[in-house]
Amino acid sequence: QGYVLRCGELDFDSLPQIPKPNETPTTPSLWLILDEVVDPQNFGAILRSAYFLGGGGSTSSRKQKQKQTIGIIVCAKNSAPPSSTVSAASAGALELSQIYATSNLPRTLNAAK
């Protein structure tokens, strides 16, 4: 009661090419590529599942101290935009995941070979 929250715009980071594994400490160990997921409810459900099944930076075992992260790449043109609907369906995983957009998904994937 009586609280007001001002939020910034939801936006995806641009990714011209997929970085090589272990290039930087923040490089994801696994990439999830999504093409033409236009329904915001489905997009949010995929983000939620990816985050809670290992994309949240959880350690993969007790002995390993390296964090496992999942980077998510979407096509900038044919995907659901980040919105409150996607955020609600993802149970907050939209704000916590590493999500990137690329203008040409086939070119980005071919460059990663």
C-alpha cells in the first residue's frame, strides 16, 4: 500500500556472434536457440524451464565449483518481445536469464561452427 515502482524497459542484448566456450568467465556453457517462438506464454514457459533446469548459475555437482549457465538466443524479428506477459509466464526468469537477440539467426549459427 502506497508503494510505486518505476521499472526500466525490458530489452534483449544484441549478439553478433556466439562466443567460444570459456572465452570469458561469463560465457554460458550451453546455448538454447529459439526461432519463431511468437506466443508470449510459451516463450515464458521455455525461459522458466531453462532457468530452473540449470540456467540459473547453479553448480552442477558438489565437487565442481564452476557454475553452469544457459545462454538463450532468439531471432530479433520473429520472436515474442520481452513483455510483462513473458515475465509473468517465466516466473521472473526473464529478468534473471542471459537472453540475446540476433537479426540473422542462420548466419549467427553458421559462424559458430
